[in-house]
Amino acid sequence: MKTQPQSPLPVYRLITGPDDASFCHRVSEMLSAGYVLHGSPALTYDPEKKCVIAAQALVVDAGQQK
């Protein structure tokens, strides 16, 4: 059985980090690269850093895969 060549993009990405402008820019870059949001973001509070940590799953848009 032959396997199909891999997409140049990983099919799944999980972006994490402090919920700030940098995080939003990283997610926006992934959207521009052909990813789509997969589910809702997750948020938690880091008491040591005293900030909210966000996570967003992204998957390659099925129309972008070959």
C-alpha cells in the first residue's frame, strides 16, 4: 500500500502561550497559512506568572490538503 505524500503543513497545530497580542498574532499567522480553528480556545490562569494562558487548536483546511 502506498502512502500519500505528506502535506507541507502539519495537519494539526496547538498554539499556546500568554493570552496577549503576540498569541493573537501567532494564531492569525496560522490562519493566513491555511489553517482553520478547531474548537474553542482553552484558557487557564498561571498564578506564578500572574497571567492567563491560552491554547488554540488549528487544523489544515481540507481544501488546502493534497
